[in-house]
Amino acid sequence: MTIDVARARQDTPGCERVLHFNNAGMALPPRPVLEAQIAHLRREAETGGYEAAAEAHEALEHTYDALARLLGCRRDEIALVENATRAWDLAFYALPFRPGDRILTARAAYASNFIAFLQVARRTGATVEVVPSDEHGQVSVEALRELLDERVRLVALTHVPTNGGLVNPAAEVGRVTRAAGIPFLLDACQSAGQLPLDVETIGCDMLSATGRKYLRGPRGTGFLYVRRAWLERLEPPMLDLHAATWVSRDRYEIRPDARRFETWEGNVAGKIALGVAVDYALHWGLEAIRDRVQRLAERLRHRLAELPGITVRDLGRTRCGLVTFTSSLMEADEIHRHLRARGINVSVTTPASTRLDAEARNLPPMVRASVHYYNTENEIERFCDVLAGLSGVT
Ligand SMILES: *Cc1c(COP(=O)(O)O)cnc(C)c1O
């Protein structure tokens, strides 16, 4: 199946107004997502928030089914939370670490995750080690295998880094961790919605992602998958009356499903609209989305490489929709500003967001132009024309 781009753009109000290459920041939501959110907010105002939630019970529950379909898991393995960072934290901070325990990660590690590693290492005496990369810049599965021993308590991998098109070989890592019986936590924040994700194929035990990026859902939404076999072994770092029940004066029982990682209160409109966004992605198909996104991104890299002063910085044997580049003629911030003034959205990725990689490659701040399936070849041409014109601007 191929994507009907005209239809996808008609469904996307933002396409008329901006050239949006900031899909790795937040993608433009399609109309059904926007409308689901607004409709629920309206019902809350008209009939009361609790009453509106009761009315929307099925729509809200549907979000768990939609995510289960997206990930190839069960609905009771999904928790809905406020963003990918908290989803990841809830799983990570639930793992018990002792002095000498080893946490293995890779160069693409996201800053928030690495900060959490450092905090937990300081508190518990565990160590954090970075698995070397291979000649493509992705995590070396061979090196990972060699580093394993009985003290490794966690392998935590970022599937697609925030600073480039690299796609780490998550399923190969999963084969190694599964054989060794070591829990595998996958940060799928940039891959959810742009690549097919199946937790059985990947072999991860926990997976976190956000709603607003490639899934095109609302801000302030995220989700955590925890494999059934791990659920009861992972005690959430914090509990409330939704995650647990106060069954007698001095006793509580934690619920058995993944909702033990949720809180009672949440963004109901956002959760409903997240389900709509997942349905919308599934309707196009994740293979079709991946293929188009990869094709557009390769074209963009190719056109960028022809421009004076521009260096494309993406690593990886398999690459995706995030395209990063620098210019010898202009700082990334300045490019960002000039593009914004012309209705073109990109973002700037700084060394502090992915320090391991930035230091290994001596990277300055880079422009990140991230494409989605609703972007077009024409937009790529326009983008490169504007960029070429900027070299004359000071
Ligand atoms: C954006 C991002 C996150 C954080 O997601 P939030 O929803 O902002 O918490 C985590 N990991 C990666 C790789 C990201 O790109």
C-alpha cells in the first residue's frame, strides 16, 4: 500500500500554513485527532468532567486496544502517562539496583535517560557502561554480547536518537538480551509512528514512547509497555489509589496490570485523541509510513549534500526521517531563525541532548529537519532553495 499524500495533507490543517520539518519535535496532528480532543473538552464544559469521562469510557478504553495493536502486545501491558520521559522513568526507577550492578546503554542515549542512569548509579552503586558502536555508528551487537555477564541488570537502548536518522538494531539487541535473560528497556520515542514496532519481534521487556512525535497525537501524552512477565516484578516507584487499592488500614494491593504505573488523574481528552492518532497511523499502515518517510529523508539528505557548505551528519546502516546537518556558513540557530521567518519549521539539536554521540563525533549544534509522510518532494525542493539562498544572508 502507498500513502495518498493529497488526502493526508487535506486531513492536516497545518500543511496549508507551514512547511513542517519538525516532526521529531511534534508532528502536525491530523484533523480527527484535533477534533476528538476539542469534542471532549467541549463535553467536559457542557456536562462536567467526570460525567464526560464516563460517557467517553469506550473511547478511552479503545486507546489501550489501539496501542496494543500498534505494538503487538496485550491491552493490559499498556499504561497511559503524560509523556515518554515519565513512561521511561516509571520503568527504570522500578528496577532494583545494587552496588556493582551494571547498566548497559549505547551512544544514542537520550539526555534524560542518561541523567537518570547517573542519579541511580550515584544512589545505588550501580555502574553505567556505554556499549561501543560499530562502523555504521549503530550499537555494536557483537560488543554488547561480549560485555554481558551475571552483573548486567539492564540493557537500555534508544531506538532512534533525538539527534539523527540512525535506527539502532533493536531486534538484534533483543535477541541477545532474551537469550541472556536480561531486561531490555527500549526508548521508542522517535520510532513510534514512523517504523513498525512489534514487541515480540524486538524482544524488549519495556518500551516507552510519546504521543506528539511521529504518532501525530496530542502533547502531554505518552505510554509505557511492560511485558506481562515483568509486570509483577516491577514495583512502581510511586503509587496512588488507582495504581493500588487501600484494602485495610495498614495494607494496600498493587493492581496486576500495567496501569499500576498510571495515576488516577490525567488528560482525558489527550488520551482519547492519542487512540485516534494511533488508529489513524494504523489506517495508513506503519510499513507504508516507514517507506515514504525513508524515501523522503534520503532525498532530502541527497539534495542537502549538494548545497555549498552543508554537511549531512546522520549515521546508521538503516536511516529514518530525522535529517541532521550543519553549515560551514552559518550557525544552526541562525538557520533555524531564518527558516522560521519564512514559515519553515525545523529544530536545533544541541550536544547536551545526546552528549555521548556529540562528544564522540565532536558535533556542534545541528539543524534537525525531520520529515513525515505528509511532507512532499516539492517541500524538499523549496526547503533546499531557501537554504541555498540563505548563504547570501548575513
Ligand atoms: C523526545 C524524546 C524523548 C522524550 O519524550 P517526551 O515525550 O518529551 O518526554 C525521549 N527519548 C527520545 C529519543 C526523544 O527523542
